[in-house]
Amino acid sequence: MPRSIPGLKAVVLAGGSGQRFWPLSRELNPKQLLSMFGTESLIAAAVHRILPFTDGGSAITVVTNERLFDELRNHLTAQPDPELHRVRYIQEPLARNTAPAIALAAATLAVDDPDAIMVVLPSDHLLEDGGLWADCIAAAAAVAADGWLVTIGIEPTRPETGYGYIRAGEPLPGSAVGLAVPHVAAEFVEKPDHARAEEYVSGGVHFWNAGIFVMKAARVLEELDSAGGELAHIADVVRGIAALPPADRNREDARVAFAGIAPVSVDVAIMERSDRVAVIPAPLKWSDVGSLLALEEMADPDSAGNVRSGRGVDIGSRGSIVYSTDRLVATLGVEDLIVVDTTDATLVLPKERAQDVRLVVDALRAMGAPEVTQPKVSLRPWGSWTSLLKGLGYQIKLLEIKPGSKPSLQRHEHRSEHWIVVAGKAVVTCDDRVTEVPLNESAFIPLGAVHRIENRGESLLQVIEVQVGDYLGEDDIIRIEDDWDRDSR
Amino acid sequence: MPRSIPGLKAVVLAGGSGQRFWPLSRELNPKQLLSMFGTESLIAAAVHRILPFTDGGSAITVVTNERLFDELRNHLTAQPDPELHRVRYIQEPLARNTAPAIALAAATLAVDDPDAIMVVLPSDHLLEDGGLWADCIAAAAAVAADGWLVTIGIEPTRPETGYGYIRAGEPLPGSAVGLAVPHVAAEFVEKPDHARAEEYVSGGVHFWNAGIFVMKAARVLEELDSAGGELAHIADVVRGIAALPPADRNREDARVAFAGIAPVSVDVAIMERSDRVAVIPAPLKWSDVGSLLALEEMADPDSAGNVRSGRGVDIGSRGSIVYSTDRLVATLGVEDLIVVDTTDATLVLPKERAQDVRLVVDALRAMGAPEVTQPKVSLRPWGSWTSLLKGLGYQIKLLEIKPGSKPSLQRHEHRSEHWIVVAGKAVVTCDDRVTEVPLNESAFIPLGAVHRIENRGESLLQVIEVQVGDYLGEDDIIRIEDDWDRDSR
């Protein structure tokens, strides 16, 4: 049973763009929002992984950047568990690697309580939690209270040369909780060669650095201070930002100061330098979901070594990964191939090139392909919208509005809209009129009219929206009133 | 310049299902309707190949089966050239290979004129026509008038082991027209081994049997008669069907009789048996479009041997074919691979398996996948419709209606329809009312109402149709009046 640890805070790092997961991930739908390994997205799973040990969602801070903030909040507030609606957010003005992100979170938590113990977790990894995980958190929190910087070390299962390893030294006396035994971290080794990685797997004293840290907020800043130079400057800048009233933390001088700090990883800036680092070895099932190969890592292959998801058939393929989100995919006699098929883009590559998907993303970005940025289904706090067709002067969307929800009261300067209710019942506001629009009826919103659609029913409202106008961009929304206080642009 | 040959008839064989072209081809959108090699479909190109030598489209008979008849006629009447609207059709009750198809066409033409000379052409091949082609037709028609059964023999360009070859014997004296010289056909060789095929390429006397025949209608039936047995029975049956009034030719006893004849190829039934067969050797660029490899045969590869069509990027692939109809396709480091990506289905296979695509189609048919049968865009004589989304109790279509055209006056028993005009202007009939519906306005057709939409304008009319109902099948159409006399079901 997980035990709540009084005052425990969590910091979930969610600034990653996950380019190597295109076309499943997009710039505005990064890897942490994907749910290819279960019913939950990676970030929802990360929050749920630490939630039982905290005093609820408000003890959890999600650190992300300004670009992703809306998408992340829309995503988490769309989750059924209300605790996920209560998490707090820190928006970095831009991505500056993990040390500045963690330092900014530490400084912010230290304003209220310098002794606050924070668990830092990536938002886009997989971890099989269970009893041992709870023991790890309990043991880590206890030694972190004594000033240790604690990492969870994953027992390696293969000679992976792309990971960092931590060598465990002596155990810390009296610190064990169940099977979780904190040890002194004796050495950090980044990306060993294959021979060494093989030794590490069999040796039993090296563990994967999974980017999970438990430490007192003040200790993070102390370590940076004592390093001096550009690392101490990180601590100065984040303390300065955290000292501002929350509404001012994104003001221009704060942004400029943050942009000026060094983009250093927490491993280099703190863990590899400090002499008070502990590691808790743990044989947990873990993946950093570093490439499309993770689709295979977490699945059960068929007798020919294929892993398949989505509609389709295969004739005689071997060792291949076929992942389809919507459409039918057929494969015939392919070997060691990855096929990822999404509503608007398909990617085909040999497994051995899985690390190079960013080359494709770079090429697509250079040609201005919208498929790099925009996902086909856009989650919103009230439900979602999906673009079905864009033509010259018109666009068709499917709106899905959750029971009791409503998008903002808004108007458009360049388009009118036709709404046809195909499931549920809508309540439509159009200027001064409020009317019920039942199944199989329609409403017309003339250009410029102040309008809103609302689902007061108990089942999902589905509406086909046909937009007609000379400009159909998502930025032609003037919000007059919004349940989620979104940008009033 | 092509010369019209008085009284010349053409028979275009269009019963093929083209399974090896899935997912580009579908059961209801077979290979002959595809236009992947240019602006015209293969069948439109086939008709245009022979049209200049005839007295117009009405001298051309398209032989197909009942299943494909509507699709073929919709397709040809949707072409801009009005001559293609005038072609005649023979519907076989079911596919019975080429000998019965050609015999049925011969018997039908022989009713009016037993001496009629007919050019038989496949509807789904590629042929680079030009001056030599015209000479071939003229020379072939002249010797056919003397009772020869004439084939056009394509000069082989590679040692293809999948084709049939014809060995040319002595030239027929005085029969040459330009460079087209009819020879006695000395031998037919089906699918030689590789060594022999190589000899044939260099030997200069063997030619590919391209399935193009020129012969007197009566001679086809004579040859069958003289063979006796099941071949003579073919002639009897098709003569019996042709003797019926046209409207009766599909009556039950005719269908049963046709179903009872032997499914034999014209090569086996006639050409390989007759002693009066001529071949005209011709170095024409030809392809039977036998597999997806034809996508490569007819294109210019890049420096790494890749052939690509549609939006997308490639990083470092070699010798591959990437064909996309709509969506973005990215490839990274693949070799000798074929990727075919269509709106609703994707196929990936190595080039060496191109002949085995039917295995995929068989597997999909066994699982009842609609992608085997139904194309995403359905051509109609008045334009086309595309299914954008099917949900529970609703379906969304894009209708495109050509200037001056209108779908049938109809009603539905199970659905109502919302029409929103997104381009052009519609005239909508709904029971007793006829109203103009301009751009950005909509109309509602209640369940059971007699209705029609019409484009009286001069530009394309585009309409978003949202259907709502408990049953949304294409067969819920009761046609009251139709410009194309389609099934009044």
C-alpha cells in the first residue's frame, strides 16, 4: 500500500518535444501526451505514479515551456481523475535542459518551505510501479531529509550503450525500507561501450540512471551555489524569479534572465559533482520510450517477432512493428521494419534507423509541413475537435463536447459556422438567442455573432461544424467568456 | 495522322478486378479505372487509343460484368470527351475469361454485320501510341478482312518470364503499311524459362502477346465451331444470347447458359489452335500493368533509384516506390520497398513480393474489410461523392456536382440529410418546394421527402452532406427520376 508522505512534493518534467516519436507525437502533441502503452497518457501515468505519496494533485508541479503549456493543461484537465486538474504549472520561457527546470521548481517550492522534499520525475517514461516503488519513495524521502540527493537506479536488463549508469557503493546504514536500500552513489558513467555495458548487466552494482531524483529543494540550490560560475548563476536567476509574485514570473526581465542561463543537465550540474548522492537499486520494469522501438519493448510479439496495433493484416513478415491509429495497414513479407500510420501521416523505416526519425522531422519542418506541429485531434478541456476536411474557403470539424461542458463564448471575424447535431442535444447561444438544438437539427452562426455551444445533457454531444470563410485559422477566436480562463485573444 | 477505317469496331475488355493493385484498386474501382500514369484512367486511354480509327464512340463496345457495369459507365460518362459517353456495353453475367467475352462481343457485332472487323483491346494496359500504332491497326484491319486473326506483337525489352510470346514466321506478301508488317504467327510460347526469354529478347523473332487482336467477328465464331466440344458450345451459347432482343440478353436462361460455358482464354481457345493467325511486330512501349512494379516501370527514378508520387520526404532510401494519393508519407533508409498509401488503407511490401498482393486482398476479404470493395471517392455521372466520416447514426459526405448536372430525384426511407453549400450555388427540390441555396447556406431534407440537388451554375458545386438515420447504406435510395436511367430500386 502506498503511504502518503507528509509534505512531499513532486516535480514532473514535461518540456520534451519527443521528435523521435513522429508521426505519433507532434510539436503540439508531444510524447508525454501519447497513450500508446495503455489507456493513460505517459504524463497522466507519471502523475498517478507519485500522486498516492502526496497530499493530492496540488502538491505536484508540472514544469513545461510556454509553447506546450496550453496543450498540457488541456490534456490533464481532460482526464477523469479530478486530482489531475489540480496540479500546478511552471512555464519556462524556453527549454534550458533539466538543471534549470529542476532548479526553478526547487526555488519555487523553497519560497514556502526550503526543507520541502521533492520527487523529480520525467513525464514521458514508462515504469512498472508496485510495492517496491512505494518502498523506494519512502526510503528516498527519508534519506533526502538528511540532505542526500537520491536517485532511483534501475537494474539493467540489457547492455544498453545509450544510457547513463550509476555504480552503487556502500549501503547507508539503517536506511532500508522493505527491499529498497539506499547506497552511496560511487560513480556516474555516461554511455559506456558495449563490453562495459555487458559487464554492468552481469556485475550487479551498476544501475540505469532513470532521471528520477528525490531531494530537499534547498539542497538543489546549495549544490549550484557551491559550484560557482554558471551553475551558481542558475541558482541566482531561479531564486530571483521565484521571489516575484506568481503573476510576474513570466515578465520580460525574468524571461531574459532565464534565457541567459546555461542549458545543463541535472546530472552534469549536480549529481555527478555532489559528494552526497545516494542511489536506490530497483529491479523495476522501466523504459525511457526513447524511440519507436519502445513500441516493441512493451508488447508481446507474435511467433514471427512482429508487434502490431490497429486494424490490418500481415502476410509473412518478421520482426516488424506495425502501428496504426485509425486506418487499415497491410504488410506483406517485410522484415525488421517499422510502419507507423496516423490519420494524416505515415512513416516507414527499418528498426535500425529508429534513432534517426528526427532527420525526417527536420526535413518536414524545412518544407513547412503542418503535420510536424498540429495533431489531427485537438484535446480541449471541454472535449475535442477533429479536422475532417479543409477545402478552399471551408473546413469541416467534428466537435465532441463532454456532458456538462462548454467551449468559450466567442466570436469570429472571418468565418461563419453551421452546426449539425449528430449525437446528444446542444444548447446554442447566438447573440441574444439561446435555443435547444436536438439531434438531427442544425444552427447557423453568422459571421461576427457572439456564440457558444453547450452540452447540458448526460451523454456526449457530437456536432459537425462546417466553417465557411476567407480565413479559417485557429487564431480567429475572440473569447468573451471561458470556463478555463484561456487566452482572451 | 490516324485514319478512320470505315466500319471498324472495337471491343474493350473491362471485366478485370486488378487485385494486384490494391489498395489503389478496389473491387468497385478496378485497375482500369485508375489514372496513376497520367491524367486519364487506363480505360479512358484504351478507348482513346482506338477511337480515332472508328466512326466514334458508338463503334466501341466495352465488355464487362454486371458487378462493374455501373461503376464503368459512371466513370466513362464522367469523362470530358463526349465520345466516351457513347460507347456501348455488354454485361457478362459473370467473368468467364477472354474467349467467352470476345465471342459474346463477336456474336453481338455479327448480328448486324458478320464481316465486321473488330479490334480487341485490354482496358487496363499501357501503350505508347503514335504513328506506328496507326500503321499496325491499318495493316491488321486489311489482313483481318482476308480472314486472318491478327495479333499485335510487342518487341520485348527484357527477359520477362511471366508473359506469353509469339514467334513471327514469314511476312504476308503485300500486307505492309508503313513499318507495320504482318507475319504468319508461327508459334505461341507461354511463360518461357529465363534462358529462353533471354534468347527471345536478342533473337528478334519473338514478341510479347499483348492481348490486342484484330479479326472479323464471324471468324471468331467459325474457329470455335470448328474446334467442336466445349469451344463450339461457347459459340452456340453466345449466338443464342446475341439473337435475343437486347433487353432480353440478361434474362435468367441466358445467364444460366453463359454460366455453363468453359472459362477459357482466347489464346488457348482460338489463337494457339488456328492456322490463320498473323502477328505484327511492333517496338511499342507497352506494359500490362501487372503489378505495383508498373509504378516504377513508367516513371523516372531519382539518383538512388526511388520513384515517388505524392506529398512526403525521404531520407536515404534506395530502389523504392512510394506512392501516396492524399496524405504525407515519410520514408527513412528503406530499400527495394513499395509503400502505397491511400485515404483509407496503406500497403507495405518488398518489391520482390509485388506478385503476391492478392494474398493480402484474400486475407482482407476473409476478415470482411470494406477497404477491399469500396473506393473512398465514388464517381457518378453527375460528379462524385466522398465519405468523410461514418459515426454511429450519422455519415458525412462531400458531394461534388458538375455544372449543369444533377443526381436523381430520390427519397430515403431511413435517413434525413443536411446540405451545406461550401462552393457554387445549389437549386434544391424538397417535395413541392424548389429553392436556391447559395454559398454558406443550408437545406434540410426530412426523412421520406422527395428531393434533388442541382447545379445550374457554371462552376463546380460542393456540398457537405450530413446524413442522420438508423440505416445509412447506399441502397436506401428510391429513384423517382434520373438523367442516367439508373436502377430505380
